Amino acid sequence: MLSITPALELGQKAPDFVGLLGVDGQRYSLDSFNSKTILVLIFVSNGCPTVKAAVDRVKRIQTDYSEKGVQIVAINSNNSFLSPADTYDEMVIRSKEKSFNFPYLKDEERIIARACGAICTPQVFVFDTDRRLRYRGRIDDSRDPAKVMTRDLNNALEDLIGGREVRTADTKPFGCSIVW
């Protein structure tokens, strides 16, 4: 039986990672993003309807906040054998089709997902300059962009950029289970 690591607690350091393959053919580590003030890890998958509905919002967040030192990194931790839509090759295709403006990495062994305690896609983990976890949860409160009332990720970023504590630091993510 598979055991899932408990969720990374608020205030804990980001899990270190090295050698995750990006859809651009480059290998990435946590240190690859040292120049960024805020690092946002979002666990995603190619087939999840909730992720598909959120892609344009995530791209807009990256565009809106990039000049403020924010870097979004999408991580696909789904088991490629059990979820063929989540192979590296399919990730490359998806990122090109949707013109991703952020790195999209494959966590084939699910090491980062386990270290963060990620359970679904999409699920967000926001780390400050010291790479301490300041927000975890959902992107916003609805799959349907027209019904979004609370922009949780945007609010967390605004609070951190403004030097404030995140007003709602923990929200319940929703979407598709990670395929272990």
C-alpha cells in the first residue's frame, strides 16, 4: 500500500529537487529559480478538466506577476504508465498547444509530489524568498472562470508582494487525484 507524505506545513522549507526534465529539454532544480522572489509550484496533469479550465488563468497570473519576481512552475507527477496522457512527450505537446509561459516539469518518480504532500491537480504551493511555504491549496474557488469569486492564489501573491502575512494561507484544493 502506498503511503502519502503528510502535506508540507506552512512555514516549512521547500523540498529540494534536482534534475527534473522540463518540456524545453532542460533539467531543473530548486536552485534554478534562486533569482525569483516568490516560487509557485502547481501540480498539474494533462487530462484533468479542472487543470484544463485553469491553464489560461495560470498563464495570466504568470504574465501579471513575472515583473514582481514571481515564477510559476508546473509539475506533472502522474504515473505515465497508468496515465498515458501524462507522458513527457504528451506534456511537450500540451505545453506547445497552450503556449505555456512557465516551466513544465516531469516528476516521474513523484518525489516532489510526495515531499509536498500533493494529492490532486491542480494543487498550489507558494514559497517566499527564503523558500518557506506561505500558501497551499487551490488556484481559486471555481473550475468555471465565470463563477470565480475568490482568487486565492492572486490574493496570496498580493499579500506576499505587499510584505503581509497571507490572509488565507490554506485552502482546500479540488480537481483530479494524482495518479500514483
